[in-house]
Amino acid sequence: MSTESTNERTSKPNAEAKAMQSDVPEQYRKNATPERGKAIIELSGVTKTFFRGKEPLTVLDGLSLSIEEGGFEALMGPSGSGKSTLLNLIAGLDRPTSGKAIIAGNDIGAMSDGELAKFRARHIGFIFQSYNLMPVLTARENVELPLLLTKLSSTERRKRAETALRVTGLENRMDHYPRQLSGGQEQRVAIARAIVHDPTILVCDEPTGDLDRKSADDILELLTKLNVDFKKTILMVTHDPAAADRATITRHLNKGRLE
């Protein structure tokens, strides 16, 4: 069962969004205008089973789910309900035991490890509760890390990292190290790193879990901007009702099934 939030949304880009879009080459922002009504995440009868020795443990049980391109959805549920497993499947970090998982037109269950790696690099941006920043690198260098495996020049990598940091409001902190930043600023760096390669989908696992209320609200406002202004599809796991209220749809998972 899904519930619509009462938050009013606007699709008019703000000045900062326009600035980023004008800075970024066309191929970097080709996902900026999603086709509304088109499903970008389609799960049909998905089951995921792990084994403890010889004993099977079914974490996802015949789950079906459809999320429209450009959607912002929250996923809630008790610990052990399968939320992180579901995120991992959508992100191409795991494959379903049975059923179909079609993500951005790709059949996750039919892909090789190499194909999944390319899929993640092209389509998925990860945001976690832990920021996972390299302490010896500046904010800009941390954001640039995912681009080191691409064929982009050092100048282009730097430009894209700076653009992502401007979008997250850290244009004045580019040369700071993680130890010189607050928790909220570190999460903004992590978000900039997640969007620097212009992913189709952002998967967020408790992105505000380690933050105080004000910092959490600032991060949620940033995620809302990424969804509204840049049309990023966002799936966010959270235990925080205030965070879930920022999404347009909230789904509840319990014992591997959507309620």
C-alpha cells in the first residue's frame, strides 16, 4: 500500500539548478527530462533467498514493485524486513533468486558481473548513512573519485566535481578535508560524489541517520531539489517519518512483502 504525502512540489528549476544545467555538457545531463508515467524500476514476483548452512532464509517473498521515472519514494519497515536487500537488488549489487528485476531497461538477473558493474557506473548513485569519505582527500578529490575509472580528462573530471559540489551547496568547501567539515557537510560531499556521473537513480540507505534534525532537514531539502530540479529518481530507505514525508510515495515493507 502506498500513501501520497501532502507536500506541494514545484517543477520550476531554481537559479542554482539552471546554473548547473548550463555548466554541464548535453551528454552529462541527458537524464534531466524523464518521461513521466514510464516505469524505471519494475520488479515482478521477486524472491531473494539466502542460506544459513543448509537452511534457506527468504528475505524478499514474491515482491512486485513499479516506480516511475522521476519518482521520489520512501521505503519503511522494521529491521530485518528486507529493505537493504531490496535496495541492493535495485542497485545491481545482487540478483534475485527468482522473479524479474528490470531496472532502467536492464534485466538484473540476466547480467554478468562485468555487465552489472557497467550498469551501476552508468545508472546508480549510492548515498549511505556512513559518508565513506577518504580522510586524506579534499572534498573535490573525494567527489572526483568515481570519475577516475572513466576516459574523462583531468580537467573535465575537476569541472564535473566542482559542478556537483556547487549543486550541493559546498562551493566554498571544495578544498576542505572531511575532518574540517560538519556531519551535514560530509553527507553533502557524499551526495555530490553520488551525482557526479549523472546517474539515473539514487538509492539512499538511511541518508540522515547520523545527523541532527536541522542537518537532516537540509539533506532532505537537497534530495528534494535533486528530484524536482534534476528529475533524479530516488528510492530512500528510512526509519524517520519526517524523512519519509519528503517523498511523494511511502511504501512499507514487512517480512519481505510490501504492505
